[in-house]
Amino acid sequence: MKINLKEIPKDGLFLEEEKTETFLDLEHNDIIFSRPVQIKADVNHEHNNIKIHIVIRSRIQLQCSRCLKDYEQDLKKEIDLIKSIGEETVIDLTQIVREEIILDYPVKLLCKEDCNGLCSLCGKNLNEGACDCKEGKKSFRGISVEKSNEEVGNHGASKKKAFDN
């Protein structure tokens, strides 16, 4: 979205465009845009500056990093810019819009804040209910806690006896 500073009327200018994620160079393996990015810009003169209010909207498809479920999320971002009038005659907002969208990408992709994830033993989505695995017998790495305790227990017991003497 380019704004020609010489063509801004005294009462301001309103611009609206839709761009694809390819045009904005937003292609990402984990984040897919399910509709084009809508960009609205309200441009006004303010003393020797140009004030630009930008609204960005779209919808993105993500995959939860805990339960691997696909989900969608609205993307809405508002930006206020003030550009001084100098030798520039055209302002290109494309890079600014791109950077602002990237800054808004979620760091941890979660379908919901309290996502329970998958059972590390059987792989069941724990958001859909409990699995048939025995409670307390799971560990993060998918190794039975009982088995780990047995393997470590013998070594731990002999060390404890050595310290008791």
C-alpha cells in the first residue's frame, strides 16, 4: 500500500486494500492465512507530519503445539504512525504492515490456554477426556514412571545405605 504524500487532500485520505500472505511475504509453515489480509489506512495532515492509522484484519489457521489440533484465530492489529514530511513523496506501508503482523504471531501455538495436550503413552487428546492409561504412571518422555523408579531405585537404595553408615 503506497501513499503519495502530494495527493493527500486537506480533509484526509482513506485507503483500503486486500493482500495475500504471498504478496506480504508472510508464508510460514505453522501459520496459514485462511483469507486475504485486509488493510485499511486513514491518512491525515497534522502540522508538518502525516498521521496514519492502520487497521489490519485476517484469519489464520494454526496447529496447537500441545494437542496437535488445528484451530483458527482472528488477526486484528491497529497501528498509529506519524511520518514527518520531508523529501519523501511516497510512503510504502507494505513492509510496516508485514512486520506488525509478524510481531503479532503467537509465540506458543495453543488452541486454548489450558490445553491438556496428548497422553505421552497412548497419544489420546486429553482435552476430549481421560485416557485408559493408569494415572501417575506417565512421564513427559513417555516412559512408565514405575519402570524408571525400578531401574533407578536399586541404584538409589545402595547409595542411601552407603550414606547411612
